[in-house]
Amino acid sequence: MNKQSSAGNRGPGVKSDCYVELELLPYGGIETELTSKVKALYGESIKRLANEILEDFGIKNAKLNIEDSGALDFVLAARIEAAIKKIVDTNHEYLLPVIEENKSVSAKDQFRFSRLYLPGNSPKLMINAGIHYPNGIILDLEDSVAPDKKFEARFIVRNALRAVNFYGAERMVRINQIPEGLDDLRYLIPHHVNLILVPKAEEAEDILQVNEVIDILKKEHGINHPIWLMPIIESAKGVMHAYEIASAAGNVASLAIGLEDYTADIGTRRTNKGDESFFARSMVVNAARAAGIQPIDSVFSDVSDMEALAKNVQTSKGLGFDGMGCIHPRQIAVIHENFAPGEAEIEKAKKIVLAFKEAEAKGLGVVSLGSKMIDPPVVKRAQNTIELAINMGKLDKNWGNG
């Protein structure tokens, strides 16, 4: 019996994607059938890429049907490779070249006001996500991907990490819950991911397991820079172990909370006011601060209510969070504006930084503002506020040089 498989999406609402059916044959060479609205313009190049992929995997006899809905090369390659690997046992990969923009390395303490979630099996949402300028783009392999599509999503996400320009956004991926998520890592670590989100983290061991696999893959592929982790606290157990998780490893850059799963776990309903999650959010903030990393708040699920979102961000900032997730690009600007430092914050930070510079110039070991001594963490936070204000256009970069 001939081996058959399929991969991809098709239907009236599908865009920037394709659906492929592959049948391995005992003889007859390669037969490629293409259905596409752009067949006249791009039909030959689509077939050429498809045949190149089959040849790369050593497939000499097969029938390949492609239903194209505007798929770019990274999508077409991912769908064909997924179909091949459903019926051929091979570790070989067909890898597109890495664009220069996606070779950048992120910093542990860089700003993470916003992180935009994108379903890992929906390439149409990835292509232009960077033009909205979130701080981070999360290619999601977990909750937003149907169980029967998770295998295919790995190839889409891997290829997107190599081929899609995210315009400077930190390249993030949310893996599946451990232990399944450990298998996701080999599709990510060698392909220029900056940060891994670890869902439903409940103890330090979860982080240690992830790092064990990451370290093996980094060694195999000669990767020397850190790959950051953002554990997500989504249960009562995770909340009670928040500091243990936050301090589990040096590459844990931030600690997030996921309130939909958390409220379900404690048997209550999530509200905009958020009284039901006050304890958990405060625990996450304190755990993160104690560990010296960033606390990151949950997503706000009502994408139509910008006023409620702004209030939520202000509450989040008041609790001590440094950022939050978003599920629609229209939320990004509201999140940035409300997490950004206000005028009073900027003025206070300026005074602290100037006092620090004056103490430094005088060779003093301590910094004071009026009659108050200023601790190093306070100075560092003030410097971060100034940097943030400059980056967001709220303060001239030469303000302290006059």
C-alpha cells in the first residue's frame, strides 16, 4: 500500500497558507499538481520549490497535490516537510536561509511592555505582525494550536524564526506544557529564538528540565549566547512556588502570570476588576523582584474595550508589573502608553540620576537626594526610567548634558 499524508489548511477563509497531499509511489517519478489563483505568475516557481524539497529528502517517486492560498516560501516548505515527516522516518531538515534581522540576540533586562500572541499554525498572522511594533512576538505552539495540528505548527514556527522579518521585536515561542514541550525545543533553539515561554510552570524542576534540553542543543549547534526563559504561572501550586521558579536558573529573564487558567484552577471567574487574582499577581511581582527579574502580567481578553484595557494596564503597573500580553495588535499602543513613565516619574528619575552623577564626579561612595540616601537598586530603576522615557520620545536624549 502506498503511504499517504497531508498537511496545512484549506477552505474559504484561508489566506497566506496552503494544503498539501503527498503520496509515495513505487515508480513513476514526481508528479506535482498545483491549484492556485496565482498559478500563471508563480506556478513554475512553486513547483520548482516543491520538487527541490522532495529531492532534498531523497524522494524520487511521489504524487504531490498543492492547494495554494497565497503561501510564501517558508509556509510551502513547512507544509511539504510536515507531510513528508508524517510518513518518512528522517531527521533531515529543509532549512531556508536565515535573514540577517533574525540573527539578533536580546538582553535579559530589555523592555517587555508588550508581547503579542500569534497562533503557531496561522502563518497569515505572522507575516506583518512586526509592523505593529510590539516588544515581543510570541509564536504559540500551545493553547492556540489544535492538538492534531501541533506537529505541523512546529515547522511553520521554525521557518518563521528564520524567514519572517519581525522588525526588531524579540522572537519568542510558547512551547507546549512539559513534557511535550521539551520536544518542541529542537525546532526552536538552533533557529534564532530569543526567549522561550514555559507554560503552566509549577516548580523549579520544570525550568531545569527545559534548560537541560536547551544546553544539549546549544552545544550541538555551537550556540554561545543565552536563550531566555519566561515561565508562566497558571495554577495555585505555581503561585505558591513562584520564587522557586523565578530563581531556578540564570537565564530566567521574567516571570509571567496566566489568569485564565489560574482563576479556573482556584474555581472562580476572572473579572476586569481583578480582585480574585490580587493575591496571585502580588505573589508573582514579589517573587520576580526578589529574584531580580521582570514581572509580566496576563493578557486582557476584551479586544474591543480600550478604556478598560487602559485601566487594567494602570492597575498592573501599580501592582509592580513591567508588561503584559496582548492578543490583538490594537492593544499594543494602549499598553505602551500606560506602562510608559509619566511626567512625575520622569522628573523624580532625573533628580536621582543627576544626584548619582554628582556623587560619582565627587568620588563619593554613596548617593543622596536632599537628606535621603539613595540605594543602588533605586538608582538603577531611575536610570531605566530615563532610558525608557528617551526611547519613547518623552525625554530628549541630551537632557543631562547641559
